[in-house]
Amino acid sequence: MTDSLAHMPLAVDMDGTLVCGDTLWEACVKLVVHKPWFALLLPFWLFRGKAGFKAAISRHVTLNPAGLAYHAGVVNYLQQQKQQGRGLWLVTAANHSIADGVAAHHHGLFDGVLASDGEHNLSGRHKAATLVSRFGEKGFVYAGNAPVDLKVWQHAAGAVVVNGADALVDKAKTLTQLEHVIREPVARSVFARILRAIRIHQWTKNLLLFVPLVLSHTWGQVDYVLTILLAFIAFCCSASAIYIINDFVDLEADRQHPQKRHRPFAAGILPLYWGVILAPLLLAIAFTLALHIDLKFTFTLLAYIVLTLAYSFLLKPYALLDVLALTSLYTLRIIGGAVAIHQVLSYWLLAFSMFIFLSLALSKRYSELHNLKQLGTGKQRARGYHVEDLPIIIIFGISSGYLAVLVTVLYINDLQASALYTHPLWLWPVAMAVLYWISRIWLLAHRGELHEDPVLFAIHDRASYVVTLLVAISLLLAI
């Protein structure tokens, strides 16, 4: 950077440059999440033009500047420039109410703010004209990140390009002097970020739909297998859509969480409009597949979605109700598999699933509370549990897990087992395997070595694969 540029005021774009993502999308999402009825008004507000639309949104929702994701490299660069006495201006197409809040959040970093009002949208040529009017032609340096900023750079003395492609940097060079390029690492391709956002790794939980197919010994019937595959895809699409909705609801909270802040929407590495597109699209695919299977399965899927949303928006803060809801969600997957292939579920299987999944849900809460205890936190945020509840939770969890083992043992001697299995005594290793696995889960939880989600832990746990193999061999020998 030359000395002549160093003394010029630096005008900084906000959306995509200082802030990860777009504050207009953040405001729209927050408005619809907290006041869903306003979704009906959004199309009509568009007739007011961009500036009028932004002003209307800002009148009904307030973004918390501290809850936004910022580009750390840009903030560091601006702080360095400020320490050297350089004048910094926040210049954005966002509404002035949002821009003023962001500027205030950075405690005097900016000398002034130029933003959109209800009549003028400060973007592109209008932004360039405003800057030229205030600082003169070639009298400022501009920091931006998008092709629309080229209209400003052609009137600027210098350019700071933030996370721009090489082609954008080259075009900026042809228009003005390049002061600095700021690039921050981004998680691979957009497709990879989408896969992270829809939590494809969580789809393993929906393998529970195959349980009725396996236990009814109908895995050799191709039509049943294909039906379960369609049901599996329907549940996966529904789950991913709900994960996106939850991410929208929890944006600010996730950004304060040490792990969740890296999620694509919270980190700002995946634009929110992808979620607006993907959530309804995934739900449409899910219900199309469900209706293709039959109406009963569609109602089962709908019950799963309603209960999931009830858990996310209502039941999470209530101790015990939350784990009972999680238990029901796991069991609904098994019910969905049975309904899809028109199999009658045995009470033994439902009883087993109730106790085993309650134990796993409690182990998740225990693990979360154990981590908070290690951090010295007294009460879990947005939950109804205290770290003092750890002893009683472990009693509930181990008892429930062992009751699942007891159900398995009693089932072995039931007449139904004799009807389905030629050698039911070979099911005893299944009971022993479940007893070992659930005991190990709770031992690791007590040690603080269990992942907060035991299902995800099992995916990466070799012992869990050995147990699964033992169960499969025992079932085959019993048939």
C-alpha cells in the first residue's frame, strides 16, 4: 500500500465484507421466525422498491449486532488501520438502523455511517455517487467483496478485496490500485457446505426404519426393500428440512456456542437463501415420497415432523419432557418402517425401543451437563437441567437401559420368539451384546468421554460395530 492510499479514508462495505452473509436475509429470517404472519406481507413490501422493502423489514425486526458473524480478517485489518489514524466509514446498502447498530457494536471503529434509507438504496452506482460526493473522485479507498462493487472501485483510489475470486481481484486491478486482498478459509465447495447444513451424518438415525424389515424376516422381498428405501429418503429429507429451520431459529445462540458456531449458516459460509430454498424443497420431496407409499405412512411422517417441531420450539426447556420427546421420535422411526411395509409391531419391540432410546436420550443430557460441570457452569442454557441433577439422571438412564435388556431376555422365552425363530436360544448373545453396549455407553458418559450425541458416537466407535456384527450373527443363527 502506498503512502497516498494510507492517508485516504477507507469506506467499508458491510454485507459479505465486514459481516459474513447478508443482514437483509438475517432480518427476513428473524422476522418470519418470530412473527410468521408477516411472511404474507413480504411480497407486497417488495413493491416499495429495495429501499422501501428494507425499511419495512427494519421497522418490525431488530438485529442484534453482537449476534452477527463477522469476518475476523477484515476486523483485524480495520483495527490496524484505525490504530494508524486512518478514517474508516461503514458504507452499506443495508438499512441505516442495522448499519448504525453494527457500527456502534465496534465501539468507535468507524468515523461515520452511510446507509440506505426508506427512499434510496445505497448500492452500486448510487453508493459510488454518494462516496464521490463526500470524498471526491478518487478520494477514497473502498473495501468490497462482490462484482457489484466494481461500480464503486472505478471511482476509488484503491481497492480492498475481501474473499473475492481471482477474476474479481483482476477486474479490480484494471479499475484502480489494489491496496490489499483479504481471504479467509472457507469450507470447501458450496455443495459440501450444503451437505453440512442438512446434517447428512444424522441420516444414520433413520436406519431405524429398516428394523421392522429385518425383524419380520422380509428383507428378501424386493418390493418391501424398495418401499423402506423410499421411506428412509422421506424421513431423511424431513429431518434435514427441520435441521435448517432449527438453524434459522438458533442463529444467534449457535454463534455463541463453541462448536455450533462453525455450522454453515451460523458461520455465514452458506447464504441464508439456500436454507429458504432447501427447507420447503426437502419437505416437498418427503411428502411426495410418503404419499407414493400410502396415506398411513404420510400421517406417520407428519406426526414425526410435528413432534420434532414441538420438541424444538416447546419441549426443549422442560426437563424429562424433552427426553421423552426424543424417545418418541426414535420410536416413530420404527413405527414408520412398520407402517410402510404393513407389518404389525409387537409390543416387545415398542417396549424395547422406549427403554433403550430413553436411556440414550438421558445419556446425551448427562454428557452435556458433565461438560458444563467441567466448565464450572451452574445451569444449562435453554434446558431445564442443573449440574446437580447428574446423579439422578445417571440412575434414570442406567435403569432404563437395563430395562431394555430385561425386555429382550423376556422376549426370548416368549411364544412369539419361537414362532419367528427356529433356535431362539441364539438370541441370548443379543441380550448380552445390548447389556455390554449400554453399560459401556454409561461408563464413558460418567468418565466424560462420550460425545454429546450417543448415536453419532456409535458411528465412530469400533466397539459399537463389533456389537452390531455380533447381533447380526446371532439373529441369523436364531432364524
